[in-house]
Amino acid sequence: MSGHDSKYFSTTKKGEIPELKEELNSQYKDKRKDAVKKVIAAMTVGKDVSSLFTDVLNCMQTENLELKKLVYLYLINYAKSQPDLAILAVNTFVKDTQDPNPLIRALAVRTMGCIRVDKITEYLCDPLQRCLKDDDPYVRKTAAICVAKLYDINAELVEDRGFLDALKDLISDNNPMVVANAVAALAEIQDNSSTPIFEITSHTLSKLLTALNECTEWGQVFILDALSKYKAADAREAENIVERVTPRLQHANCAVVLSAVKMILQQMELITSPDVVRNLCKKMAPPLVTLLSAEPEIQYVALRNINLIVQRRPTILAHEIKVFFCKYNDPIYVKMEKLEIMIKLASDRNIDQVLLEFKEYATEVDVDFVRKAVRAIGRCAIKLERAAERCISVLLELIKIKVNYVVQEAIIVIKDIFRRYPNTYESIIATLCESLDTLDEPEAKASMIWIIGEYAERIDNADELLESFLESFPEEPAQVQLQLLTATVKLFLKKPTEGPQQMIQVVLNNATVETDNPDLRDRAYIYWRLLSTDPEAAKDVVLAEKPVISDDSNQFDSSLLDELLANIATLSSVYHKPPETFVTRVRTLQKTEEEEFPEGSEGGYSETSSAHAADNGASPPPTSSTPPYATTKQPAPAAPVPDLLDLMGLDGDGGGDNAVVSVDQPVKTAGPPLPVLLPAASGQGLEISAQMVRRDGQIFYSLMFENNTQTPLDGFMIQFNKNTFGLAAGGPLQVPQVQPGTSERTLLPMVLFQNIAPGPPNSLLQVAVKNNQQPVWYFNDRISLLVLFTEDGRMERTAFLETWKSLPDSNEVSRDIPGIVINNVDATIEQLAPSNMFFIAKRKNANQDVLYLSAKIPRGIPFLIELTAVIGVPGLKCAIKTPNPEMAPLFFEALETVLKS
């Protein structure tokens, strides 16, 4: 619509549907066109105009391109709700795909791809095959994207009709935009497929590098992203690739620059020549610096990516530290990121400049920024031993300013410096003690108490200093209480005089009798028993030499950093989280025919015992390391997520369905009864029922809150303790106010690997729930592997055999499951499939039936399953092979649950 078409949105008429119906059937073309514009306007603002479907459809037979586009737009929106009527448009679509005008041919095939109706999909194949070989490149590039859309609707159809081969042929097309769209479509399909579909060979590599110079900026992004997954055969090939990609670093589009950087970083891992690596690092610095002169939002994205890059290749920006100095008008989020990068780039050569900057920042007005600047000085001291003394001098100067929050942050970082350099800078303790009265923050208090306890023998009045804290012991936070307890024991062991003896008695009494904190009470009892039975052993434990802390500025481990660097220029590199932790892609399940397994593949089995199951008793409160509560917010209607390829503008106008589920998407549900985990008798009238479930490839925690009290309950929050799989809330807990005598159900999105508990795997999940009217309630739940089995767990038969052979016999675990009767093999296969345990093959072994299945849990851990049973006879033998055999008890528990259901 053009600018003057805004009048179509301002109508205030009542009963306009009959009027629109009349206008749509007018004999005048202009009147029909205006009527369709009014319908689109009404549709855009949320009015239901689906009753006009047939009338709008009648306007489809037109030579007017603008009108045809509007009708197609209407069809895309309402075809799902009117699938039987949408089929009437098929003939026009098919006819339009043979129109002399390439714009109409492309528009028709694009629209058919966007209409997600199975009946129309059947008719799309022939026109799509024609358009993939069309003479006009605009039609071919549109058809390439349409293949990806079709794959999302019906993957089998795409594979059976040879569309994937046609897409691969388009990579050799002479038009660069067609090549770019083919790459984009293949990449999207690969993301939705569990089997390798798009693999770059040396032949395709050459074609992609040639197209790179001529296609549009977004086409370049797709090609560069695809190239970044290619592993060069040797250093020479890697150098050649990098040489062809390096000119993209000068591009005006930030996405192209970052994609080129990602590509070069991946290839640099294979380049052995130090001179080449050094030259590439020099070439990458100017474009990265240029990104910092853009708008603040782009600066922030660039800084988050640079943060990752300098962890792997600090030499790239080693001489450019000045560009990260904060400007007075930088937004706070930009300043914070610049601070992080400055710490990573700080070296003995530039530390004086950096410290001057940090000292300046510590006098600014933004409290959070000041605190971070003070901490940055401490981190530099820990990182650079030669500069530690200069850093401490700056911190002491800041303490003399007497600004309360600056002093407290300085004491916190000095405690870390003492840990890093023991017996080196203790002469400054006297200066720190002067600020004792101003401390009011728990972390600062705890740090000061640690210093007093650690160096009690050097502080003459250490007992008096600690005694001043002891007066408020019961009111102090747990962090301070724990530190006070340990510091007092240290003082007593170092100075066993009358004063410390009285103090230790008071502290131990407070920490065992007066407190309800189990951590504090347990530690106090341990100290008490140590001191009463063997004071020398107590000295060995409490006064043991502590390990020296290390620099934490490179905070990511190598494997996580590799994954994040492979995702530069995506949300993953901004969040600093792997993609699977914040978005779940719904994968297409492939159907495979039954295959007979060869004889003799059965190996020897070893018996193992099941891990003990945790009981459902009351649990201690979650520790301080668990993530913050996910707070309540009212549900809002879920907005559809636009198709990625349409967003990139590769396919002109037109919509599409998405295959991405946002973890923040509000979800409310009704469903079968849930197990009661907190009975009303234990929850002062609040009954909580909950169970972990898996839906559409996403893990949710299904909860029901039943209010048996006399008052409404609201403000619900939830928190999960550390657990084997690091399950944590992936979004806010959405529970409206629960009125007395009513209940509310909700689905809470969950994410994995956020808060992993150490130790052997177990199914225990400790949960804490609170609301505005009641205290915190704790209860235990169990994590079933059934919710973790992913939709891409199906393996090809050859891959299954190779994996089985590659895993050592020690990774094979078997168990007899009594009481299970298999009456029909096919029924058992169908029973296991919804739980993402996929059939591979079956065979006969004497009178026994042997089934082979595969499953997979996140991070690609496979379970290779062999089930052996006699039809109709109770008893089942299950053997599994997996890289993590300690997971076997959890697997057997999950399998038994499915087969008994």
C-alpha cells in the first residue's frame, strides 16, 4: 500500500462486513481493489474478516499485480482457518506460476510456500520444480527459499521429490543471489534435520567464494556463515580461503564484518605460519574498532562479540585498548562491557593508562559503574603480578576519599588480592581497619572479617575488632555469620587466651542453639567437635594453607568458548550462552522402514545395580548459588514469531511459519491430574501439584496451585536448586491471583545446564516456591529422562552399528525388568516412539524377539538400546550402551515407566 492508503485504517463504520462483501463483488475494478485494501486494513488491526474469504478469493483472477499481492496476503493469513476454501485458489496459483511476468511467477510460488495447508502442499511440488529451473533468477531465488518452507511442512515430500538435489544444483547457478538463497535454504533445512544434508566440498567452496563478491549483504552473511562450518584440508587451503574472505572486513554492514571475522577465526586455527596469523590479527583490528563508532546498540553487540574474540586472540586488539576507554555519554551497558574488555586487554605495558582510567571511573556518579571500576582494579592486580603494588596504591587512594560504597568495594577486592599474594601486602591492614565502622554491606563485612581472622596474629586488637561484629551476630546475614564463626575459631587457635575463649563460646552457642540456618549450624558443630577432641587437628583444618586464587578474566572454558565463537554475529554471542539454552528448534521427525538386524551383533552384558532413588521429604532451602527467583507476571497473548528467512528480506514480501519456540512465550494449560508434591496440610492451605513434561521439543514444568485458604494468593515465584541436568526456569512463572477455593495451572519453560550439581547423576529436583502471603515452601520432585529425550534421537542403522562398536564394553549396562509383558512388537515400538525412543531394527534369536532402538539427551549423548523378550512371557532384558554409563539407572527407570503406562 502507498502512503495515502492510511485512510483505509480510519473507518468507524458499523456493520462494514456486508458493505465490504458488496464492494468485493462490484463490477468495477477500482472498487474491488479499494474493497480488498479495506479488508487488509481491517485484518491488520486485528478484525476478523475471514467470512469474506470466498469474496476476496474471487478477486484473485486479475492482471493487476498490486491487487494480486493483496489477495495473496489475505490468503496467507486465513488459509489455515479455511483450508477447504483455500484449495479453490490452487488453480490460480498453478496458472500464475506459468505467467509470462517473472514477478507474478515468483509471487505465486512464494505464497504457496507460505500457506501451511497440507492439501495445497501437494499441488506445490510441480510448480516449484519448474520455478527452480526457471529462466529468471528472481524466480529461482524465490523458489529456493520456498523449498526450505516446504521442508518445514513436509520433510519427506522434499526428499522424495528431489528438491534437496535441486537446491544443491543451484549452488552452481551463475546468479550470486540465487546461490545465496540456496545456501540460506540449505542451512535452514540442515538446522531442522538430524542427518547431514548440506556439506561444503572443495568444488562448492570455490563457487561460494566466487558468489561472495557479487551478492547482496545478507546473501554474503549466509554464505559466510555456511563457509565458517567448512574445515579446510590443510593450512594452505585455509590461507587461500581467508585471503578471499578478508575484503569482506571492509564492508559497511556490521553483520557482514562479524561473519567475516567468525569465518577467519575458524580458519586461523588451521594456519601454522606465525607471520600469517600475525598479519590477519592486524587486519581484523581496524574493522572491529570501526564498529565502536556506530550507535550504542550496535556498539553493545560488537563489544559482546569482541569480548569473546579477545579471550581467544587477545593480540588482535592488544594495541587498541584506548578505543575501549569510556566516554562520558556512553550508556551504562556499553560502559560495563568496555570495562570487561579493558581488564582482558590489560598488560604490564599498558597498566598505567588503564589504572588512570579506572581511578577516574571510580569518582563518577553511577554507583554500579563505580563499583565495577573498583573491582576491575582488583582484577588487574590479580591478573598482573608486577602491577599489583600499583593497583593497591590506587585502591588505598580511593579508600581515603571516604565514599562509603567505594571503600566497601575496595575492601572486597583487597581481600582477593591477599588471597592471590599471601604475606605480601599485609602492611595495609591498619588502613583498612580505620574504615570498620562504615561497613554495612554483607560482602564487605564478610571480607573484612576474613582479613581480621586470617591475620589475627598480626593485628593487636583483633579480638576487639571481631567482638564489635559479634554484638549483632543474630541479625547478620548468613554470609557474615559464617565468616564470623570461622574468623573467631581462627583467632582462638592463634591466640588461645581468655578473651578469645569467651568469644568462641558465645559464637558457637549462637551458631548452634539460636540459629535456624543448617549450613551455619553444621559448620559450628564441626568446629565444636574438632576443638573439643583434638585442637591440633583443628589447627590443621582451619589454618591450612589456602590455594592461591587465579585470574578469572577469561571466564569461559575452552569448549564453551569454541561454541560461542562458532556463533559470532548471532544472539548466542550476545547472550554468551549456547543457542540451545534459550531457544529450541522443533525438529522434523524422519520415518524409516523396518530393517532386519544382522546376527551376531549381541555382545556380553554386565549387571549393575540401580542408583538409589531420592525420597520426597522436606529439602533444605536452595543454596546461594542457585539462580534468582523467576517472578510472576500476567500472561499475555503469544505473538507469532516471523520466519527467519522473511526477516532477512531474502524473499521480498510474504510471511511464513516459524520453527522456533521462545522460552519466554507465555503458556497456560489444562491437562491431566498432576502428582501432589506439597499437600495442603503442609502448605498452610496451599496445595502444589507439579510434573516435568516435554512438549514440541521444549521442556516445561507443569504446575497447579490450589488455594484452600481464606485469602487470595498472588506474587508466585519459583527457584530450583542445583541438579544433575542443571534444570532452571527459562522464563517468568506466570500465575494469576489464585482466589480461595480455586486452582490455577501453568506451564513454566525450563532450560538446561544452568546450575549443575556435582557428583553422580540422580533424579532429585529440589524446588522452592513462595508467594506474597506465605513463607517459602520447599518440596522434592524427580527428573525423568523421558522429558530429556530429544526429537533428533533417531539414528541410521549404519551409524547405530558404528557407534555400538566404537563404545567400549565397559560402557554397556544391562538389567532384567520383571513384570513387563510384551504381547506385540509393533505395539511396543509405537508405545516407545512418543517418548523419543526410536525404532532402528528387529531380529529373532531362537524364541526371543530382539528390538534395537536409539534415544538421545541434550549435548548429543546417545543411548543405544537392545530389548530382548519372549512374546507373551513376563520379563524383559534391556541392555544399553552410552558414553555416560552412570546414567543407566535413570534410563532403566524411565523405560520401566513407559512400558508400565
